[in-house]
Amino acid sequence: MSTNESVQNIQEQIVALLPRLRRFARNLVRNPHDADDVVQIAVERALLRLDQWRSDARLDSWLFKIVRNAWIDEVRARGRRARIFMPEEAGEQIGESSMEREIDRWSAETALGRLPEDQRLAVSLVLVEGLSYKDAAEVLDVPLGTLTSRLARGREALQAVLRLPEGESA
Amino acid sequence: MTISDETLMAYADGELDAATRASIDAAMLQDPDIAKRVARHRALRKAMQGAFSGVLEEPVPERLIAAARGQNTAPKGAVVELTLAREAVRRKTSLRSGWQPAAMAASLALGVGLGFLAWQGRSGLIQQGSDGGLVARAALAEVLSTELSDDRSPALVATTHLSFRAKSGEYCRTFSLTGTDASSGLACREGNDWKIMALAESPRAATNSGDFRTAASADSPAIRAAVEASIDGEPLDHAGEIAARQAGWAAAKR
């Protein structure tokens, strides 16, 4: 069991991670206020479970996992995914030609937001949050191979819509 | 030489072991196409690093900082009491495993006990039991034993919201007290008592007496956290509640 000082220490580490937890939550929940709600629930839950955190594990991955689980529980509990949570299929289908016209306006965020959820989370954890494949797989509770294939598919989709400075030719 | 795109991706992400990395290094020198594919992966990586970076610059809402420090000051509901947890901290008795996280919560929550005095005078609905913990009494105990969740009648002293079986086997229910001070709690059946495991109080929010669920709902983060910490599986559905009530909410044999 942690002493008071080490609990306080971890709390401050969590405070320092809040900006990243909020960023990750924005990948789960479109509405910023709802995203913060998910972060708040997760942080409260994390404090209740500090004894479950192994100090050899990265605190950020552990928290990302709790954020993700809090989000899943919220979705289930509230049953209002369609209203507040990022609709996976809601984005209009972009045809090839209009896509080419619009392509410059596509930000990384928009493109990311249109990925199917499993790919979006894999990309977000590895490319945005900088987690290793192993840590990201652990956050998402999937085998490493599943993580890498989601990541590969997500990247492929992003590369198809983003105009990147290098490697533009197919 | 053909190299799978997944391997090149892992190369760009720094996930390969030294030997494989060296072989890709060599392949890139020989084959401009491979070099180009790696460059695409790197460019994407760089582009995505900036996604949502605006969030990082925003000031973090105070409520999140307070939550991270275990200060439940959020308007949604403040923890005023976590009986079992407090007991555990005080007596250092061995807890049933399912409740351990709650003990942590109590040691973290600021202001534990602040609202406790307010409870003492409350029309006898919640009283100190023989072992020092809080127990539901009188009409509150009756509601917990007899009412099904969300059977709302303003005439009752409380509304129950959620029933579930705890990891320790006993039945637990969340409730909110009818009235103006919008208090909610979690009670678990032990023997013939409903022991109060957690109470939360929301300030002032439900002064419009007509809608006594507004702030008093079992949705209080503190109560929800207490439920989270102890629930075994899913909450009871309507039929499950009826069956549990019929069995007198007796704990399951494990």
C-alpha cells in the first residue's frame, strides 16, 4: 500500500498527464465537454485503483487504458453513443474527385476522426501519443498482431487522404 | 528484395530490433522505392504528431485537476462519507477483497467526514450501527428492501436506482434521498441490515423539489466509483431485482 507521499506524488504525475489524457479522450468523444467528463471519471477511477498500478508500468499507458474503459462504460451506461460519441459511419462518403479538391483542407484531425474506431485508437496511441506497439496493444487489450494490423490499415487510409510533404507519389 | 509494408511501418516507428533495422537500412540504400515508402511512413508519423495538439495548450479545467488530486469538489457531488473505507483505514482490519479500492478512495478524499455531522441529525434514516458503521434505518431501510429501482413516488423517502451483486456476494443498491439536499448513496445488505457503503451530497442543485432526481441521481461520480469498485458483472435487471427481493436480498453463497 502506498504511503501518503507516494500517493501525492502519483496524483501530481496524473495532473501533469491531464493534457495528454484530454487529447486522447478527444479521439474517443467528439464533444470536448463530454471528453473531459470521460477523463474525470477515469481519473477518479484511477485513484481508486492506485494499488493496481504496477510501478514498472508506464503511468500514461495505464491511464489511457482507464480512459478507454471509462469511455466504453459510459457509452454502454448512457446508451447515447449516437448523440455524443464520435459516429463512426457518420462522415459523408467522400468520392474520389471531390476528395481531390478538398484534400488540402483535410487536417490530420479530421482524417483521424473519420477512421473506424479500432484504427483510430491504434493510430492515436502510437502516432499521436507515442506509445510503443506493445504498450498500445496493452491499452486496447488486443494482441500485438491485431494492433499492428489496425495501425497499418489506419495509416494506409490516412495516407490516402492526407497530402504529405514527402512520398506523394503512390 | 520485397519488404512488407508492416515491416517498413515498424521501421519508421522504431519498433524493429537492431538486426532487422540494419537490413532495412541496407535495403533503403539499394532501392529508392523502399526509401520512399519509409519516407511516407515517417511523414505521416510527423503529421499525426500534431493532431489535437491544440488541446495540450488549453488550460486544464480545474475540476480535472481537483479530481486528479482526489479532491472531489466537483459540483456533481462531493464525497462526505465512505463508511466502510473509513472503518478499514481506522481499524486496519482485513477487507474483503472486492472493497479494497474503496479504502483507497477514502484515504484520498478530502473532506471526508465534513458532511458527516449533517447526517447525524437526519430524521433517523441513517444511523450508526453497533460496529460503528452507518446503517439505513426506518423508512430508508424499508425502501431499500421493498422498492424496485426507479419506482418513483414522491411520498417515499428515497428512490433506488441500481441494484447489483457485489464481488463479495451480497446485494447492493444505490439510492437517493428525496428532498432538497440531494444526497445519494450506496447500501449493501449484510444480515438484516442495509449498511451504507458510500454517501455523496450534491450542493443545492435540487432545490426544485419537483424533480428530486436531478442532482440526487445515483450518477454522482463518487457513488459511481463505489459501484465500479465493487460490482460483480452487470447490474440486476427488473426480473433480477424481483427475484432478489423475494429472496430477502440474502447474499449469494460462494
